[in-house]
Amino acid sequence: MHSMVSGEKSGQAEASTPKVAARGRRGRPRSFDRATALEKALMAFWEHGYEATSVSDLTRVMDIGAPSLYAAFGDKRSLFEEVVQEYGVRYGSFGGRALAEEPTARAGVERMLREAAVEYTAPGRPHGCLVIHAAANCSTAEVEESLRERRNGNIAAIEDRIDADVVAGVLPPDTDAAALARHTGAMIQGMSQQARDGASRVELEALAEIALAVWPRV
Amino acid sequence: MHSMVSGEKSGQAEASTPKVAARGRRGRPRSFDRATALEKALMAFWEHGYEATSVSDLTRVMDIGAPSLYAAFGDKRSLFEEVVQEYGVRYGSFGGRALAEEPTARAGVERMLREAAVEYTAPGRPHGCLVIHAAANCSTAEVEESLRERRNGNIAAIEDRIDADVVAGVLPPDTDAAALARHTGAMIQGMSQQARDGASRVELEALAEIALAVWPRV
DNA sequence: GCATTTTCCTAGTGGTCGCTACAGAAAAGA
DNA sequence: TCTTTTCTGTAGCGACCACTAGGAAAATGC
């Protein structure tokens, strides 16, 4: 339906030098920077959610016409999917990094919660987590389901990390990994909601400290 | 703007006996039960949120015409406000009751979290909490702010109850009532999100148990 | 009976939604 | 230069949004 030329997502910096002529590409060159426009769309979706962000909102903040938007990103839904992917890379990766880089599940969760307090209240951008909020009350079921799977997948990753520590003997064998992982996920989601409701970084950090007290003593 | 006749909210069961003629009221009697219609609207708003529930959705589930809806409830926003109030009475009162009826803040929060697990996964109605989710990503700022104030007010009530126990010597004097109250609020919000994401009553009860472990020993 | 009051149904209002047809503009290749 | 390719701006598509005018219908008061 949409005349998507291939290779757009490879992002080979076609608009980085607007006038010098992107060699090999025929036709009129794009007049805007695709990555910058995507970032603007990301911020809009992050702040207002999928459905409350209209295409005309998007064209305004991205400073392009609607046909340019559709030619560069496909329809609204595929733009949102790309935004979610970009969000995962640029803003939503602290949890996975914490789990991967810290030596224990407990340390990983500790760092995850502490960094969430910082990330969810960072100045100059919307508070809270796009994945948690942007598809709430969405009448397009597939969009809502897509982010739900992402959230549940993140909790499953925490559970796997805890399980690994149980197997390794770092955590007691009777540890309920699923419940502990869900607790971490629920805390993250509660912290994100709190950030949206006006809680400060310091207040979220206090939340993280309290939540960490439930872990078995090390 | 709207020709709201007075006394509609008193709900004097005017439509309970449709044909017998509500004595004293002139004009054609209402052909539907106002309380039943309100309950249908409540369920729709609860499930889909304020903005994703259109007026035509409402007229369908309430089984009335649009003019009847506007005559009986005012515009969409005032209907939603009435729904929120009704929700607070019928479904959202367990927290306040727990705080008021239990002898200690700790016992109140314990009961609140345990009952939240049951309420947020009750069969036959939407999961999670309307106050937490129904105005997410709402482009009508006043609606979003209204529910936000309700959420923050609930947390403030928990804080007051904890403070009272600190003053009474039931809790240690160095208790951080604000942080403990916010932790309870964040847990409730996380549990509600988990319920929306498919968590079962048993899983939410396990969350509640874990969250209660952070309280000072009694 | 008849006038009055209130509600209900039909059929719209203007506005915004996501999306696109079309023609002109700006580049590359021949 | 001329053709081809691709992008951009205008202008508008049908569908849905919240909401309502107008008149018929159904009750009461007289």
C-alpha cells in the first residue's frame, strides 16, 4: 500500500550533507533529517501516547508535511513501532544493561531501580517510561498488545537473571524468582506512574531503596 | 449550556416503576434506568479509558440515544466525572476502608494491598484501577489532572495514617512516613498495571506479601 | 378533552481524524 | 539539454468525533 523504498531503516545518513548530493541516489533529496524527525516523533509519542498524538501533531513537531511523513516512515502505526524501537535503544536500555553488567541479580536490580529513578525524572524530556504509558487506553489492540509483550518480556528477563543466581547458589534455593521479578517490574511501573504524577528523582530513589529491602540478605 | 434539571443526582428511583407514573413529575418519563445506564458507562470508561470511549460507544452500551445521554448526564466529561465518583463508592473504597477500620497503619496497608489483589482481578469486570488508568494519555488536561489529584490524595491519606501511628508510638519515630506511603501507592499502581497486563489474583497476592516485608517489624 | 412538560428519535452540525491524489520542484543520469 | 526519479506542498478524501435542533411521543395538571 505504501511505496516504501527499501533500505530506509539502514539510515545511511543520506541527509547529513543536504546539498552535496547523496551519491548513487536519484531524484530530489529529502529536505529534512530523518533521525531528527524521528526523535521529535519519539518525544511527542512519549509525552502524549500513541492515540493522543495525531498525525497533524506529528507533522508540526517534525516540521514536515504529511506526505513526507508517510513517504519516510509509512503510516502512523509503523512510525510508532520505529519510535518504540528507537526508544529501546536510546532510553530504555538501562535495565537490560544493569542485568547484563552487574555480577549478581540483586546488584542488577539495585542498579536498575536506582537508574530508573534518574531516567524517569530526567529534565528536558517526558517523565516516566514510554513503554509503560504510551499505549494505555489504545483502541488499536495490536499496539497495546505490542507494548504489553515488551513489558512482560522485561519481567521475564529479570526472572531469568534471578534464576541463574539461584542455580549458581548466589541466592537461596527457595527463592521465588517469578514473584521477585514481578515485584521488580511492578516497582518500576509504579515508579514510572509516580514520575508522571510529579514525584522527584529523590523521591523515586527513596522508593528504590525501600523496594530493595525485600531481597534476601546477602 | 445544558438544561440540567435539578435533583437528578438525588436518584430518587424515578424509573424503578416505569409505567406506574412517578408521582409529582410531569412530562414523559425516562425510558431507561439512570443508575443502570451509569453503571454501563462506568464499565466502558473503566475498560477503555476516557478518550478511547466515544459517545457512540457509550450510547451503544447504555442502550440509549445520544440526546437522552446528554439530557440525563450532561456532556461526556460530566458523565465521566460522575462515573469516577460512582467508581469511588462502588469499587474504589476498599483502601480508605482498610485504613479507617484496621487498628494500625501497617494492618491497614496490609489489608489494602491484599484486597487490591482481589479487586484488580475480579472476574466479570475490567482489571486494574479506573483512577490509575482511565485518564492516561488524555488530551483533556483537566480530566488527567483530576485523576492525578485523586491518586496523590490517596497517597497523602496513607501518609497521614502512618504519621498518626508514629505519633502514637506504634511505629518508630524515625519512620519516613512519606516514603512509606509513596511506596504503598507505587505498589498499588504497579499491581494495577500488572493486573492489566494479565497477572492473576494469586500473583498479585504474592506481590502484596513481598511489598509488606519492607515495613518495620512489629 | 386540552394544554403543559419532559423525553425520545431522526438527522444532522462543524471539526478533526488518518491518509492520499496530484502537480510542481529538485536532484541524477543520458 | 532532456528524461527519469524522488520529494514537497496543496488540497481534499471519507470516517468518525462530540454534540444538538426539531418534532413526535408520553406522561401530568386542569
